[in-house]
Amino acid sequence: MALASKKKSLNINYRPLQASISMQVVTSVPDRQFYSAMDKSFTPDYTLTPLTLFPRCAAVDVDSTSAAKAINSELTNMKWYERIGGVQKLISSGTDYVITQTGENRGQIQVKKNSSIANPITLEFSAEYVDTRTNQVLKYTASKVIIVSDSSSPQPVLSLDSPDTVQWYPVRDVMEQTITAKLMAGDKDITDDERVKFWWYRVLSTGALEEIVDGNGDNDWEIVSVNKNVLVVNRDFIGDEQAYICKAAYRETGSLPATPDTFDQIATTRIIRYIPRLECDFKGVVTGCPAGTSYIYPQGYVRDSTGVIQNPEEWFKFIWMGKNPGSSSYSQVAEGANPTIKFVEGMLLDLQIEDRGAQAILIDDTDESVLQDADGNVLFDRINN
């Protein structure tokens, strides 16, 4: 017969998932058309060979080392919209479009109508995913402009040397990222042509675009420099993530617009602040302390897959929790990588590390003004300092 028993509920503290979406062209039919005014024909003709787009949605588990898998089959509130000339219309499967509603390809759309040069079709996708572990709702949005070009001359194609999604690990990766745009007309690089103009934008949390003009805007904290087709950002100031859009216009006449038109080239990159799985431990303390010990001096450290992280307090908070004999719970006894802790015989010591987060602007609690030093420089500190 048991003399005593103890039951305890053990749960997993799941970290929030990160939403990731990429618009993929399925099959060999391209997402750009060429129109010949001579015979009024489209190449390719989507009424004969449809364009197929797949909005690949993923829920990234930052604690997992495995690649993120598509979760399209579990999407909810999935919708496609057609926008032409500023007018938005909900799409349903029919003559012009066919939408896959179930299975791993849920959300895939077949475009069976042609776009136009003057008013190109913009396809807008939205959906949600519910993490059944935490009931967290992830929202997915993406858009695709189907550009139609005059086949009488080579049409420019814009590209960035930064992938669609960049995972930035601040501990090991460099702070600054240079994003370079290139505009090609056939096999010819026309990036430096005087008849080309570039625009850079920051994507806000609302989905709206905020133009980055010279790096001196009210919200250009992360901008190191911007020069025509080159944008340099300090990734430590982007928060958890930030997307950037580049637009480019080419006019054979050299008469460039003040703002890009809907048919001009667009390229996007998204930077995500990423912390992989880590391990922490400490040294400098033995399990059998000498008699008369009043204080202990543990030395905490953090490891990732590469090895021990140097200067870890730049990125992580070291929280020391202690539980004395007879106590029912742990309480914080110190903070920092090399603390001085009062010794109690029989005590239990637990080291926890927390991400200090990205840099954030310091705001005065009284009037919400931006804090500055004596020289007028804006003050920053990490979000979880």
C-alpha cells in the first residue's frame, strides 16, 4: 500500500507559430503574358492553357529544425479576389477561374481568362489557420499581378538578390543586409539605364506600403542607406519581421512617372528574426559546497548548433531561479550571466534564458515622446531588456 502520492499536471508551453506564404506558379505556364496588337493574340493564351497559382502557406515552428510544411489543407476562411481597375470582386469557381477547395492543394487557382495591358488583373488571396494546440489564429495574405506586355519590344523583368523569405539569426548572422534590385530586358541588364526608375517600400502591419525615400523618414530606423536600386537595412531594428517591396519602371521615351503604374515590375523580400533551438548550462558551482559557504558564483552560458555563444548577454537574459528546502516553489534569486547568489544548504538552482528581442525606440511614458540623449540621438533598447 502506498504511504503517499503526488499528482502533477504536465503541459507543453508552445511558442507562437510564424506565418509564411509564397505564391508559386504551378506547371510551365508563366505568370506573364505578351499581347500582339497585330493579330490581337495573347501568349500564352490563358483561355487555352490556364495559369495555375498555388499560395503555399506554412506555419513555422521556431523550435523545430525541420523545414516548414504546407498547411493548406487546414486553412479556413479561404478566399480569392479579382481586382481590375481598382474594383475588387470575390472569385468563385466557374468559367474564368477554378479554385481547389480541399486537400493539400487547397487554395490553388486556375486562371482561365486573359489580363490586359491597361488594366492588369490583380489576384488577392486571404486565409486563416488555427493552431489547435494554442488556438492561435494565423492570417495569410498574398497578391499577384498578371502583367501583360507589348510583344513588340523586350519587356523588363525585376529581381532581388534576397530570397522571398530570409531567416535572420542575429547571434551568428551579420546585422546589415544589402538588397540589390536588377532589371533585365531580355538578356540585357538595364538597371543603370537612365530610362529606369526604382521605388522602395516598407510593408506595414496593416498591409499598406510606406515609401522609403532617402532613409530619413519618420520610421526609417532600420535604413542604413538607399541608393536607386540598392537598399541597405540594419536587421536588428526590424522587430520580429519586416517585408520590403521594390518597384521598377522602364519607359523607352525616358519620360518616367512620379509614381509606379500598376503594370510596372514588383519584387518582394521578407526578413524574419529567427532564434533556433538553444541549450543553456552553468559552471563554477559544485554540488557539494565547502562548509561555511555564504555565496555562490555560477557562470551561465548558452550553446547553439555551432557552439558556445560569445557575449550571450547581448542577446539573452539570464534568469536564476532558486528553491530552498521546505519551499513549494521557485523564486528569482538573481539575473545576469555571472551573478552572486546567497547560498542556502540544500537549495535547488535553475537557470533560464530569455530572448532580449530586437531593438526598439524608447518612449516617455508621460507624453509618449521619443527619448533622446544630450546630442539629440534617439535612444534604443531591446524589447525584453
